[in-house]
Amino acid sequence: MRRWVLVIGIFAVFIIATALVAYNARKNSPVRKVQEEIARLKREGEPTSWQEIAPPIPKHLDGTPLLLKAIEQLGAAEQKFPPNVWVTYNAQVLEAARPALKTFRQALAYPHWRVVDPTNFFTRFGLQPAFRHLRGFARLLSAEALQRKRKGDMDEALESCQTILKLCRHMDDEPYLIAFLVQKAIFSIGVVTLFGKPLGKGVLSDADASATAYRAVLAELRAWDIDRAFVRALKGERALTNEMYEWLRSETQKLRNPFSLWQTVVGEKSVDLMFLLSPKNWFAENQLLMLEFFRQLILIAQKGVPYDRQQVRQLIAEFKRKCRKGWTVNLGKWEISWGRYPLAEVSIDTYDPLLDRVTDTHALQRVTMTALALRLYRKENGRYPENLQQLVPKYLPSVPIDPYDGKPLRYRKLQKGFKVWSVGGNRKDDGGVKVRDWQRKCDLVLESKI
């Protein structure tokens, strides 16, 4: 009898211990931790899916149908020219593209549009055809502005520049990283069209316009909130990352051979043993790393420029170490690993230079905005101010801060015209020295000779 009691007791202890181990494993499983983190984000009102950050646009506010029509018209016009002629954007090209530009302006009259579905994971990592067309419209508008300048219609030339900047702002409705980078490129086209590249010429580099035209472009230039667009792009990227990992985990359940999914996603000549033991947990570990990385990166982005470059570098280095914390053995053509997270590592690599590029865009915006305000001041007062403080509050709400060093932008009144500059990527004031590669050396300088 005692023997049976002892056996039953041992069996009961075994069952309880097994249940406790299973409970603890479930409680601490990566999948459960992901669910808890997503629940936390939802409680804080943060978007966790694409539908939440980019809800459907009401029909009466949606310019997408007109935009798609304009893209179709642009494609038809492009077919009439050899590629090397089309990219010259000469008078014949502009004439052929005129119907498309007209429809495009009609689309811009609507407050919203959206032309890309980034939840299609196998196409979203490249440059979408629609984005290529949007950049094409920006280049056409740039050529149109210069053509209008040559004809002596400066106000209409500035209208073309204003339309490029309006296009940039409309892309806020595509809140994810590739769209933001295209948006940034379109913004640069608009700014370069206004005042030209360093050592080059733009619409306003040697010509004047009316006060009304200056005000309209200045208002559009100030309307793009770069910090808001960047933070939304990061939050959109986080939401898309969640959906991608959910899709990957669901795919592993459908497959008899999960290794085939590994070969598709990671590579044919490598394998992680942790993935083979539990694909769902392996994907969840990658997702957890990315969720924590986004949390810290978004906190940095929300503080705005100037960013703490050391903090950004430490963040990226720390998460790269976490991604490589396991071990790897090379066996000829094959690579066997345990506990490494290449999906998260590849994603994190893309963010290394990103905040520097956002800082560049802030600098372009602030220097150009200040130059337009200076032109407007001269138009209304017959001279340039002695210092930037005299632009406040009528022309600018405050003296713009240099996004590289946190100090006011530099300004020098010249005998004929002015110089306004940011210290540029080297974070050193070189006295307004103008070079092409201002992102890495010397200053970002905008000089007016009027």
C-alpha cells in the first residue's frame, strides 16, 4: 500500500512539475512576449498594423483616381520619346506631358491620396513604379519652372516650385520608410529648383518674383513637418514589420517543411538550429528585437534635431550585438548557427545613416525658408535686414536653428545680396564656404546675388 502511495506521489509531483515547466515556457515564450508588447502599444494608442496608421481615405477627400489617371497619361507621353530624350525634359517633352501635369495638379487639389500597398511584402522593398512616376512629375515640374523663368514669368515659375513642394507634403499619406526617402528626394528637387545646387543656378538664384509668389512658396515650404513625417514613417515601418512577422509565422504552420521558408527568406546555404526546433519562436525573437529597436529609435526621433549621434550609433551597435549573440560554424558551403537573428540585423543596418539624412533635409528646409523670408523682407522694405532676428515675427515665427549644431543659422549681408548657411555634415562653421559635398564637409550655403 505504501509503495502505491509513493508511486502516486511521485507521479503527481512529475505532473505538477511538467505543468509548471509548460506554464513557465508559455509565459516566457517569445510569441507571448510579442503579444504582450503589441498589447502595450495598443493601450498607449500606438498603431500596430497598417490599417491603423493608414486607414482608408474617404471618397470625397481622395485624389487617388485622378493621380492614377495622371500617371497613365504620363506613361503615354513617355512612350513618344526615346528614353535618352525624355530625361532631357526639353520643350517637346514638356508639351507632350502637359495633359498629365494638368491632371496631376487636379489630383493635388484633394487633401489625400495613396497609391502603394506596402503590405505586399515581396514588392515593397524596392522602389515602387508609382514612386518612380512621382519623381518623374517632380522633375517635369522643375523643368517647367525653368522654362517659365526663361519666358520671364517668375510668378508662374514659383508656382511650379510650389507644386513640387505640395507633392512632397501629399506623400505623408504613405507613412513608411521607402516612401519617406522618396518624399525626401522630391523635396530636394523642389529646393534645388528654387535656388540651385551649390555652385549651380535655380529659378531664384539670379531673378526676383512678386511678394505674393514668395509668400505662397514660403508657406508651402514651412507646411511640411519633417519630424512628424519621419516619426510616422518609423511607426508605419514598425506596423509593417509586425504584419510581416505575423505572416511568416502563419506560413510556417502551413508548410510541412519549414526549412523551405528559411531558404526563401534567409538563404539557401545557411540554417539556424533554433529555427529548425521552433520556427515560430525564432521569428518571434527577431520581431521582439525589432520592436524594442523601434521603441528606442522612435524616442530619439521624437526629440527632433539635432540628434544625439553618439546615442544613435550606440543604439545600432547594441542591437547588432544582440542579433549576433549566438554562434556560427562554417562547414564548407554551409553555415550552421544557433540563436542568431539575421532578419532583424539586416533591418537594423538600414537605419545606420538614416538620421543623418533626415538632418540634411532639415538643413535644406531651414536654409531655403530663411532665404525666401529674406527675399520677401527685401521686397517689402527695399533692403535686406542686418540680422535674422529682424525677420521675426512677420516673416518667420523664430530664427531657424541649425539642425547640425543647435545654434541659429548663420547669415551675412553682402554688398549685393546675402549668404545664409548651415554648418553642414562636419558640424563645423567654415564661414560660409560653398562646396558640393556639404553633407560631409564644409557648409550648406545659399547665396543670393540680388
